[in-house]
Amino acid sequence: MTESTIALNLAAKKNRMQKSLDQKLARILADSSCRDFILADAKDADMAFGLAAPGRSPEHYAGEAHFRTLDEFRQLMREIVAQGLVDIMLTSASSNEVLAINERLFDNSHVTPAVRANDTTDIWLAHGTGRYGGQPSQPFRSATIDHIQCGKVECGPDERHLGANLGLYSVTFNNDVNLDRRTLEAYKAFRIEAEAKGFRHFLEVFDPNAPEQPPADLARFINDHIARTLAGVTSRGRPLFLKIVYHGPAAMEALARYDSSLVVGILGGSAGTTFDAFQMLWEAKKYGARVALYGRKINNAEHQLTFIYYLRAVADDQLDPAEAVKAYHGALGKLGIRPHRALADDLVQTETAGSYSGTGGGVRKAPRSAARPAAAAATPDFSKMSQAEKVQWNLDRWKRIVG
């Protein structure tokens, strides 16, 4: 180990702050009535979308695919960490190397760095040019735990704290015994390695992406898979929390009350209206969720720092969703930023078109602070679809749900 590495290790240990994630998790697990809520900014989209991952550049014009650069994407991460209103910043391993390992961005912050630890084939979305998303998900990992923790193939005993020590591991069950067994075997191997290396993780469970026989009750299928999968995992290997699609009050309440040691979180989904974002968090929390990981909803906001400010206000029970939307628009006005929608339109809750082709606009609903959740898009009969139709349906699905 070089002298510079030793000095870096000592500085990192000295400057390490207690993280809000750990404080909140401890309070939530100690008291089920605790109102603490964990927010994560999911800026790991470069693991899925490629060039479009950073989001549209301010110079994006109709018909021109002009996106932010990766450097601009990472600068937004720095600004959000500096703001300090999220508890977790989720990135790719390459961004983690730049921000956590090289820049020491998180040393003096209560924000916890996290990295997407696997990239299953259903998130290989090459802007509509690939066909992977229309085929059943298969397990795969680009990143290794060592590269996440210290930036190289093998970490020394005192180097594992240099980078992130929290990873997102995702699984997709397709109601197929061979595919789902392979998914579980890969997750088991990851858990064993993670436990041996002192690496923590949270578990993302996606809805089926290309099932030949779609489950009759999707929400129950997901909940039962979670309960069954984790029944065989002891505390040392269990995820810190879950990240799942929000399937409404009944499904959330059933999962949240099933196991008091299991902290349930939701993924954000597509951007939608500002009310969509605030309302989903508010309602999910009401029925038992204690974590929200928002990716596209934050990344597509007119002003990300202001959006997060009001998202935090909703998460901390300071504002209801409609009040937060109005306050957000007022803040944009003071900043001289034109909102994507008029206030009346941004107070509308929408639901994504149910067709697998993605045609048809969102359904308008009356603005209200406690509206019912938007219905999830219907799952088609994949056995009657062509390969091209499967690919298009899955691309549209990812536009709806990726976090």
C-alpha cells in the first residue's frame, strides 16, 4: 500500500460522518409508527439508457436528441449531495469512482453513496435500437463488489470503505421456473459474497418484463416472491430495505405489515406530473412505505434542487401533495424558470395508457391532495405478441417505471 493510499484511508476514516440513512433505519426498525422517511436520488440510469441517461439538455429542441453530458449529470449529483435533503445518492460504479473514491464527496456529508450492483438484461435499453428488453430477464453484473468498494479488482483490508458500501441488487421474476431459479441462484451468490466482504445491499424487485404466462394477480405474485425469497435469508444476508413498484394501498399495506423487520420502499416510475410524484410518495407512506427512490421524476424536473426540497417536505409531513405542487410552482416563478405545465395541469393525477404499444395519452383526474393512485398499465398476453411487440411493450414499460 502506498503512502498516498494510507493517507487517504486515514483522512476518510477521520472525516466519515454518521449517515442519515443509518439513523432513520434504526428508528424505523425500533418503532413501526416512526414517521421518518428515506429519500434516494436514483442517478444510475447510465447502466440502462446510455447516452440519454443524463436527461434532456436545456438546449434540447424538438426533433433533436440533445442530452446532458455525463459530466453535467455528475455535477447535478454533486449539487444534490451538497443540498443534503436526500439520504442516498445511487449511481453507477464509474460515477462512484469519480465522486466517492477520487473526490471524497461523501466524507463530510450525511448522504450515503450507493451503486447499482447488477444490470440484468431487461435494463439493457439502447434507446429503442436493442431487443433485449422484450426477452425474459437474465442475471448479469458489470460491477464487482470490490470495484464498488475501492475501485479495483481486489481491495485490501483497509480499503473497503474508500468507495460505496451499499449496493442496489435487482431481480425480475417472470413466472418461469428455470429463469426464476437462475435469478435466485445469482442473487444467492451475490449475498454470500456481500456478507463475506461486509457489503450492504437493498433489493429491487421488478415486475415481470416478458412472462409467457403473466401472473393472474401481479401484486400478490410480487409480494409472495419477496416473502418466500427472504424466508431463507438470515439477518446477516438480508437487504436493508426493498425497492418495488407501487401497486396501490392494499398490496403495500399487506407487505409492510407482514414482517416488521422488512423496510419497504417504492421506485418512482416515469416523470408524469409533479402531483403524480408527490402524491405517490404521500400515499405509499400512508400505507407503510418508508423509502422512495426517484430517478426520472427528479431528473426530468424543471429545477432538481427545488423539486427535491418540496419532495422532502411531503416526505416529512410538512405539506400535502397539492400544497407542495403549488409551492413548487411559486418557487419556479421566483427563479425565473418556466414550468413544463401550467399549474392546473400539474395538479392533475395521470395514469399511463394500458396498451402495450404505448399509444394513447394519460387519463386526466381531478386535482386533489389525497387522490387514488394511478393504475398500473395492464399486462398483455405475451404468448400472442410478436417479438417486435414484446420489445416495444417493454421499452414503454421502462419509460413508465424505471427509477
